[in-house]
Amino acid sequence: MSPRCGRAENTLIEGAGMHPLDIPTPAALIDETRLMRNIARMQQRMDALGVRLRPHVKTTKCIEVARRQRDAGASGITVSTLKEAEQFFAAGFSDVLYAVCIPPAKLDRALALRRQGCALTILVDSIASASAVVAKGKAEGHPFDVMIEVDSDGHRSGVRAEDPSLIDIGSVLHDGGAALKGVMTHAGSSYDLDTPEALRRLAEQERRECVRAAERLRAAGKSCPEVSVGSTPTALSATNLDGVTEVRAGVYAVFDLVMANVGVCTPRDVALSVLTTVIGHQAEKGWTSVDAGWMAMSRDRGTARLAVDQGYGVVCDLTGDPIPDLIMIDANQEHGILAGRPGAQSSAPKLPVGAMVRIFPNHACATGAQHDRYYVVDHGRTVASGCTRALSGFKYEYKTLHTTEKESTSPHDQRREP
């Protein structure tokens, strides 16, 4: 199949917007069909396992995406910054878990949100942090809702389920008047796995360790109603979530190349891409230069340590279909270099100056954060002129423009000199 990288003949049938090739590049695109399919897939799985889904909104930082997750059945949201909590609360999301252990300096900001009516739950994993939360709550006459982070895989932070300090942390919170909401964990080491068997084992380990922590707290007379686990790979691999009340996952909404390497999606499930324009060539090296560098793609090279190294991203045509063995092999600040995958049997297609392609990212969260807005497309045919997120916050307008693609184009259909 010839890669379709040029302008198709489209007829506007409703709305007002722009053709994909009129979008200024580099630009972040979200594929509507893939997004909705991904959201439905995760929600249906969590429903079948009998647990609530609390999406992590840090991936897209986009209100419209979160609304679609909520409409599909999700309950509450997870955030990684208080800025996210503030912006999503202002947009009507009141049940918020701030899933990063909170330092004392941020308690005033968290308190301000709670006093505005946000049901904000904060996180601790040490006696020192728990003591600071209790002291602030007493001083302000406002007890906090708190969860304890459990380390279920040695990946990052949290207290181990069998660590004696777990009960001590619970005692500080419980006896100090804070509301101990429960325990939570994130098996982030799942990103390094790539077989269904290994993912199922880790999903069970994540569940078992977090449930065990809750059992120990309850046995010690501490309240622990919630058991929250999750990562996208373990959520999509778990077969038993007994004892778990909710699952948190984020990147599943748009997926990325790391998730494809892990094996919980394919590149054709990836809904986020970066639209970019060819700006030049180094013919003797087999390079094609584009106007999306690491400022558009991010510096994340998450696939470098995995089974298939995708460079800085996989190159696709305008409909989001990967062009065989063409990747972004390197990136400078505003320049990306496209070339054939090392060892590829076929030669890379000749992309003329002015041609546009899309790049699937290694890490959707990092790439999305590089852009101030998303353009929503539907297999290269539908463009939304809004759905924006500002670098320092968020704006939420969403208008869908439907177009009809009469005929796909190949590189020979590019606007170029003969």
C-alpha cells in the first residue's frame, strides 16, 4: 500500500474548521475513533472485573477527554499536580485523587481546594508526611482525606505492605483526626514487561500487596475502605481484582509506542500523534528532515530499553497508518530526522518537501505536554478546531468538523515540483 501523506480531495459537509493539511505544524492530533474505542475497552474491562475506574488525567490533561471517560462510566479522576486538580475541579470534576505524596509546602493549596468543595484526597507514605498533614488539619480545623501509598513492586515510592511503619503511618493519621481513606499503589515496573504471563503475574502482585496492606491496617483497628491499584498494563492484564475497589490508569485513552511494546495495544490503537511537515533532505545519508523535533515529540526514548526501539517515534501517513520501517531516528530541538529502521529490508519512501506525516510517540504523556492544543481527527478526515490545553493550564472548547475523503493519496499526489 502506498503511504498516504498528501492532500486528499475533501468536501466539507458541516461546521467550520480546517483541512488536516492546513493545520500549522508541528501539532498534536487525537484520533477520535481510536480514542473512543480505547476508552470503551478499558471501561468494559473494569466493569467486568467489578471495580470502579478512576482515570489518570495527566496523560492528555484535557477536559473533553475526561468527560468522555466519565460518560463511559468512569468515577472520579486521578491527577499528578495540584494545577491539574484546580483546573479539572473548575470544570466540574469534584472527586479528585492527587496521586503524588504531598509535601508540607503544598498543604495550603490542597486545603484551598477542599474549602471550595473539592473532594480532594491526598497521599502520604511516611510518618513525617502523615504528621505534617495531621498538624495542618488541626491548625486549620479542617481534617484531610488521606490515602497511604503502598510499594507493590519496588518501582518508585510507597511503603511495603509488611513494613511495620505502615501501621505507624495509619495510626498517626487515624489518631490525629485525618480521614484515612485507604491505600493505593502503582506497579510502574509493568512498563518494562512484554509478555502476557509476566503482566498477569505483576497485576496479581499489585493486587495482593495492596489488599494485604489494607488487611493489616484494618486488623490494627484503622479505617481502610478503599483499595486503589493500577497502571494501564496491569489493568488490562488483571484477571482477578478481589479486594480492590478501584483501578487507576491513564495512557490507555490514547496509548503510545511503549504500550505497544509492552503488548497491551498495537500501533493501530495509538490515538495521539504529532503532525509534521518535511522541510529537507540529506540524501547521501538517507535522512528526511521534518519540523517536529524533541520540543514536539519530547525527549522520551522509552522504547530504547524495550524489544523494539522506535527511535523518537513511528512515521505514519495522514490517516494514521504506519509507513513500514520508517521512524524518527533522531531529534534536535526543532528538527526531527526520519530514516529507515536499522536493518530494514525495504527502503524508506521518498517524501518531498512540504509533505505531511504523523508521528506516533514513545510516551503519550510526555508528548502531549509539549503542545498547547489538540486537533481532533477521525482517520485523517475529521478536524476539530478546539479541544485545547494551554501549557500552564487548560482551555476546553470542542467543535467537530466532518469531512468526506473521496480518494486517498500517495506520495505522488504531493504538492511538489515534478
